[in-house]
Amino acid sequence: MHAFQANPEPNPCFVRITGTQRQRFIEFEFSVGDPELSVEMIMPVQAFEEFCARHDARQLSAEQVAQVEYERLKWRFGEPGITE
């Protein structure tokens, strides 16, 4: 069980900014419901802001980012069945 399941909203949207390109584009990960399952996207700054508003997307907190990264590390380097 991960901490993201406690959210009462049925399908909250999340974004995690991962970088910028030439100060004109935002690189980010977008997820619906589960921040551990995301797609990488890139958009001009204004389009990114409109996209986030349209989907009511929230930026992941530092704690959520750390949890997502921890889960990714378990999948990359861990062993099946590791729960902590």
C-alpha cells in the first residue's frame, strides 16, 4: 500500500517538473491517480500552465517525489517481493 491511496479524490492528477529546455519549455512527468505511473512530456511554459489548470494537476511534494524515486529504485535494482 502506498501513501497516495489515501486521497479521497477518485483520479487526482499530478505533475513533477524534471527540467527546462532553453528557458522556453517545461519537461515534466504527468500522472493520473498514481504518481508512480507517469508519462514524460514537454510543453512551452504557457501551454504547461494551461494543461495543469485544465487537469487540476498538483505538483508532487518533496516527500512524494522521494517515495516515487524509492519505488523506482526498488524496481530497477531491488528484488521481487521487497516491501520496504
